[in-house]
Amino acid sequence: MKQQLLTVTENTPVTAAVYRMRLEAPGLEQQKPGGFVNIRLDGLFLRRPISVYDSEPGSLTILYKVVGKGTEQMAGMKAGNTLDVLTGLGNGYDLSKAGDSPLLLGGGAGVPPLYLLAKRLTAAGKNVHVVLGFNTAEEVFGEEDFKALGCEVAVTTADGSYGTKGFVTDALPADYSYFFTCGPEPMLRAVWRAAKTSGQFSFEERMGCGFGACMGCSCKTVTGYKRICREGPVLEKEEILWAKNR
Amino acid sequence: MVDNKRLSTNLCGIELDNPVIPASGTFGFGYEFAQWYDINCLGTFSFKGTTKDPRFGNPTPRIAECAAGMINAVGLQNPGVEKVIAEELPKLKEVFHKPVMANVSGFSVEDYAFTCEKLDKEEQVGWLEVNISCPNVHGGGMSFGTDPKAAAEVTAAVKKVTAKPVIMKLSPNVTDIAAIAKACEDAGADGVSLINTLQGMRIDLRTRKPVIRNVMGGVSGPAVFPVALRMVWQVCRAVKIPVVGMGGVTTAEDVLEMMMAGAAAVEVGAANLTDPCACKKIINDLPAVMDKYGIKTLNELKGAC
């Protein structure tokens, strides 16, 4: 965990609502797959937690969906602007359990944390199968990036306007060694029911601090109380307790 | 660390290097923050509200944002006093070498006394800050802090089981906070701290439902600073015991205002959540800001206003 001033070097739309922002600083460390950063914005009290899309020494990339005041402000930023960012947050995906042919399932704004994971898994020689789910064709992003890593990529859209009609669970491959997923909770619940192997889920929750101090994002698990920001955002399939009306 | 006698203050008989104290619920059990900076630069800190039994707290979402602040409804999540003593305090001891303020909550007078008696035996604990003002739990917490008689009962019960200074943490969700403070003083309190959070809520325009699952939560952050300062000023004029001021303190200037209102020390809450190094920065900023306003020592400020 570090507090750093990062400089925006790229901030471009990849769909009507999703932007790609590259941030740089000398000495910025590699981020973990499934980890996140927490961004301070002018005039807004709480930082905005955003998952890491890609990371190299000295730079990181986020893909964020414009949904409110914070992300609207981010969308207006230009190369050269600086941001106060807490980096290296969260306990990310554990790659050691992936096996030879891991499956990655991402839904909408849940797609970004899977890219750095796919990059690490393909670099380790795994056969990575990716299923990306969206509502409609105009919202699709990331397909080419995952393909460029050498992943086998399937896309689903709820309205059938692109790829397979339906949800990520409608395009599961016959065989896979393990799975990693991130997306809206109804999708995560569907994956939990449909999955044939063990796997890891990345969760979202409203956070106060993002680094474990405020207990704002706690959840109950089979293995005790966990903070989504600290012990999470990634939880293992076997430890998840689906809360009523959560 | 600012090695500077200009900043020293005394809180209920214990010397503090400076008056800056991270507030309970925003600083965990301290060791989490030792990853951000050497927390020995602090005057002290008030650890996470501790109860007799372990508590998960409220369902999520527990957090909402508002203009210049936030709302929380955590609901006193903590591992219970036995585990705090067995597991949290030893971890803290490795990174913090000053007396710590133990924050205690309860659901009955007996609860408060039980937990305080346990913590009284801990050498690391310098003060007991007794929270009779949590707005986020039912059947306890704030109900003791909204009635002078109940506040006095908790104070007297806690005083019986400890020799350590007892600071009663007060709720701003009352008509006359000075009357509650006076009741605590009369019942033997060594100090009072205020304010806990102000009750508030937000509604999600998309879902037409409260943002916070528990509907209401406690508002904190710079938005509440003027209200907090006013209450600290009023209480300082109503009691003779030391007053710890808090509520939206974010800068060294805010600390000085609180002390001019009469506070002996100042707690910093929500600012720690948005900037993990907030308290370190405030302490570092104090000498220059004091120079700017011709303040030689913080001691000269008490009651200056």
C-alpha cells in the first residue's frame, strides 16, 4: 500500500461509457491481478476504488465506467493532470490454483480486473479461456486485448446483438481446470451455481477507506468476517456466504 | 516526529506530545496505520469501539457519501473485549509505545462495567473513552447518551471498576449536550469527548431506497465541524473537567479552533479514511500554522475564545 501522486498519460473512451486511463509515476510498483487503487477527486469526500486493468513498473491502467460524479470528473481529465492515489490495495486473485486451463468470466464493469490476471496466466503458459458478458453490442470492450494475449475469447450479450445471446453462463466451455470471475452480483450467483470446479470471485462493496480501517465493507464468510477491501475483494467459492437480499 | 514542547498538552493527568488523537472507528487497533507511517508521532489514538461480546455489526452498504463528509452505519463491529486483549493489543504493542485510549461501548450498564474492568488491567491502556453515543446500534449506545440520568449511571458504574481516567464520549443528537456533560462530570467523569456522529441519511435516486442498509447512519467529516465546534465551546463553559474536541477536524487550523474553544486535546476521525496520513500531516503542519497566528504554545490557547 502506497500513497502516490500519479500523472495521467492517457484517458480515452473505449465505449460510450467506459474509459481507459493510464497513470504513471517513477517508482510505481507492479500491481497484483485483482487488486485495486483508490483515487481522490476534487470536491468529493470519499476516494473512488477502481480495479487495476494492467500494470507495468512505473505505470498502471484502469478501465472505468462513468456512473456518477467521481467517474464523470475522471472522464474529463487530460494527459498531464495528476491524481492522489492509494495503490497496491486489496488481496487479489491467487494464481497458484489455476491449473492448466483456467476459465475467466467477466461481466460488464467486472471485466477489467481479469485482464492483468489473463496476462499473468498466459505468461505462465496456461491455456486461458475467457467469457465476457455485456448487455448489448455497444457496451462490448476488451475482446481484442484478451485475444492479443493468446486467450480464447467468447462474448455474450443479453440482447443477442453480439456474440452468443444470453449470459456468461450460456457460453461456458466443456472443460476447464479452475475459474476466476468478476461482475455484478446476479452474475456471480449464477456462476457459483453453474461452475463445475472451484474458483475465485471478486466482489464490489461501498467502501469508506479502502485499506481496512473503517469496517465499512465487511462481509460474513464461512471462514469468518472479512473486509472486501483488505482480505477481499477476491473470495474463494467455498468460503462465500450469499447474504439474503445482498 | 515533531519533538516540540510547544505542542504538548495534558489530558486527565497524562502528558501528550501533541493534542492530535485519531478517533475511534477510523483507526482500527492502530497497527494497520503503522504500514502508512510511524504512529508514535501521535499524541495517542482511540482504538476501535470494543464491546463485551464480539459483534459483526450492521449489514452492508454501511457507507454513504455527502457534501464534505460521509455517513457510516458500521454498528460497532469488533472481536469483543477478550479477543481485543488477547490478539489486538499485543499486535499494537509492537508498533505503538505510548498509552492508548480504549474506546468502550455497551448495551447495559453492566456491559460497560464488564468491558471497562477488563481493560483497566491492561498496562497499555491510558484512558477509557466510554461511548454513550453510537447512533448505529439498537437498545444501547446512544440511548445512554441522550438522557442525563442514564449517562450518569454509566459514568458511576465505570468509575467504580477502574482507576484509569474515564472520558465519556457524548452524542450531538440531543437538545442540550452541556446538560449531559454536566451529569457525567457530577457522576465522577474525568473528562468528556465530543461529538460522536450526527444522525443522517441519503436516498439513492435510482432505487428510491436509502443508500445505507440500516437506513440512518452517523454523519462525519468537515460538514459537521461548525456544529462540533459550537458544542465543544458550550460544553467547555459548562464543565471544569478536560474536554476532547472532535467532529470534522481535517487541518492544523481546525485543531487550533477546537483548542481556542477550550478543548484540551483533539480527535480526528473521517480524515483518516480519506488520507491515511492525515494525522501525521496535521501534526507536522501545526508549528508553522501556530507561527502564522503568533501562537507560542498550545497551552496558551485553552479557553482563548
